Amino acid sequence: MSQPLLLAVPSKGRLQENAAAFFAAAGLKLVQANGARDYRGALFGVPGTEVLFLAAGEIAKEVGAGNVHLGITGEDLVRETIADADARVALLTGLGFGNATVVVAVPQAWIDVSAMSDLDEVAAAFRERRGRPLRVATKYVALTRSFFARHGVADYRIVESPGATEGAPAAGVADIIVDITTTGATLAANALKVLDDGVILPSEANLAAALRAEWSPTAREAARIILGRIGATARARAWREVHADPAADRADTAAEAARRFGAIAPFGAAGDGPLTLHVPKGAAYALSDWLIAQGATTVTVGALDDIFEAENPLWHRLLERLGG
């Protein structure tokens, strides 16, 4: 067998729990043969796959270096830790957890400071009156430098923050911060506010692929299976299945449902028995009301577990980035 696919997932905490739940929802079970202390495992039912349980901060580095094929990591970590990230990593799909936003926050007492353009004036004032640059506390050094450069803010000094960044201004070790926030409550509790144009990056956990890894035939086949199952589950979440006994011609009903509601008849509209339609989740109730108005006596709406199709968009997205 050629080199297996290496999948890196968080080793502990809420991120590991969410990662396990995400894979389980797609019929993929993460297995640690020797219990929670085992940092190697497998993906049950997908041959040619090894799972590495790593610290969340290490996964982005390993994906960027090409030492693993796939990893679950935040986009913020990818952009922060990997130089030329777009050339090294393909972010295949967001996973719906680990949501956070990297922001620029300043003291609420700075009532005249509401935008990045104001920081240039603030920095000039600090230099003139205090003889030092504006101090910015952050763990996101690369993201901060890039964002500040785009906004023309140059006179500042990074204060790296290994601890609780939001407390740095109150402690007197920094003037403003760049940090992640989910609800903004912690920033508010520390008397900080986000600048109006101070959102650097909305982030969430992603399934990231290493473009510099050695993609053996075994690794590619395992990735095809994994991405096919993930894609099938994602499609199913976005659609509902509707069964109805239309009073009008089935083909005409299906065509009109497609025009009005974006519905499709996945198995065709010919034949006897109930008409099966798939419709975007948000249109299911409107379609049901319309079918009743058209003479249907019974309409049922159900959730879908998976929708497998010959087309595998996530797999083809990866293939395109790998060059075929």
C-alpha cells in the first residue's frame, strides 16, 4: 500500500468534541484504539487513513508544511501561521463550529476613535506627546501587520500577548488590541470596543488540505471517500424531501415547482405514486402550501440524512488545487 492519508484533528476540548461530531454526522467515526491518551487513531470504515490528534495550534503548521494531508483548523490560524497560505493550503469547507472573529479593539473611553483611519492620528499623538509608538497587544502578529498596512497605519509596536490579550490595555502594557471575539462580551467587560472597520477576519473551523503534501494514490482515494461523505451530509442539511399526490400532471407540477421554489425531481416525474421533490430547506413550507392549493390531498416533508451524487464538488475542488 502507498502512503496513507494523514488526517490531523484537535487533541482535546470542545474542538475535538465538535470534530468528532462533525465526522460522525457524515458516517465517519474517529477511533483512538488505546483511549483518549493515544495521539494516533483511525477513521473507521475508510481504509488507508491515519488520524493524528494534535494541539489546535500545531495543525495549521503541519498542514502548511505538508506533513499531513487534511487537518481541522481555524482559518485565523492558517492565515496567521502559514506564509503564502493560499499557495500551500486549500480551505475545502467550513465546519460550522469554532466561530470567532479577529478584530481591532480600542478603549471605549476613546470616544473620537471609531475607525482605522483614526488610528494614524492616534499614533502620531502618542509619538508627539509620549515619545513612543502606539502599542498593540496581539497573538496575531502577521494578520495585524498586514491589516494595518492596508489601512496605512505604520507607527505602532507589536506587544506579543501570551496571556489574556483583552486585559492588556487595563494593565498598562498596551494601548489597543487585536484579538478574537465571539460575542463581544469579554471585550465589553474590559471596556473595549471594536472599530467600525476593524474586522480583520471572520473565522471558523475548516477542513484544510495541504497542497504541498505527497498525495499518493491511497491518500487520494481516502480523500475522495471522506469528501464524498462530507459533501453528501452537507447537501442533505440544505434540502428537504417532499412527497405529494398532485392533482395535475406530474411533469407539469414538477416543472412549476422548479420555477417557483427551486425544487428538483431527483428520480424523475414520470410514473405512478407520490411525486418526490427535493427543495431548498427554506422553501419547503411554501412549496407544501402551493401543492395543497393545486389540489394535492397529502404532502409530507422530511429531513434527509445524506444526498450522494455522482458529482463530488469537494473532491473536485481539491483535485483542481492539486493540479488534476
